[in-house]
Amino acid sequence: MTKPTKAQRKTTAPAGPPLARLFAMAYNSLIDALHVELAARGHKDVRPSFGCVLLAVRQAPATSKHITGLLGVSKQATSKILELMEGTGYVRRETDPEDARASLVSLTRKGETLLETVDQIYRHLESRWAKILSPGRLEALRADLQKVLKHENRGHLPPVRRRE
């Protein structure tokens, strides 16, 4: 067996931690900063689990069964999250007109306002990253991530959470 060349060793040996670990750390950092800023802006009742639900119903109502699949938790856990979100006024639940056994979850005006605030905060957090990396490098990172994700998902960006 031949010894790998210096170029081969360089391409196979990562320069640092695995990308998956770095992405997870970056994600957690952004989510933690988001929730600190949300609380500072008066949204002290928002939990991290709300994000997936809010994104699931952003464009159109979704069934609680669909949301359960996205969250990857039990029906009971989904029901508790939806009760909390409904109690805080971010979503409403109504009987599905096509299936009386199912409920449809939709955004309220308060939920829409929360999502607008989240988008503003993310822009602010990204501007902080741009100061560290440079605006061009941040946009190159965004473009590279989109390119890889689209390549891996038949030309489309995948959902934030996949159905289980």
C-alpha cells in the first residue's frame, strides 16, 4: 500500500472540528442570541420549540398531525406546545373543515408580528457576523450553503425540520 501524498493528506484531514459540529454550534449561538433579543423586546414567553411551528404555519395553516411530524415528538407533546402557543396568542386552532377529527393551526396577528421581529433580529445578528467576516464573505457563505443544500435536495432548499 502506498503512502498518501501531502496533497491527499491535506484534503482528507480537516483543519478543525467537523462542519456538522460547527454548524450546530453556530445554530445554537444564533438561537440563544435570538431568544435574548426577543425577551429584551418583550417576547419573554417564546420558547425555542415555537420556531418550527411558526415556520410550519407561516404560509398556510397546517394540521396538528403535520406539525407533530415536523417536531418529531408525540401527539401529546405537540398538543402541549400548541396549547401554550395558543394561550400566548401566537397561533389559533380550528377544526379542519375537511376532517372534523383534525385541527388546523394558523398564525394570529401576534404570531405574524413575532415572525417579523425574528426576521429583524436575524438581520441584526447577521450584520454582527458580517463585521467579523466581512459582508462579502458572509454572502459567500450563504451562497455556498444554499448551493450545497440545493444540490443535495433536487434543486430546492429543504425545510428547516424534516418530517420524521
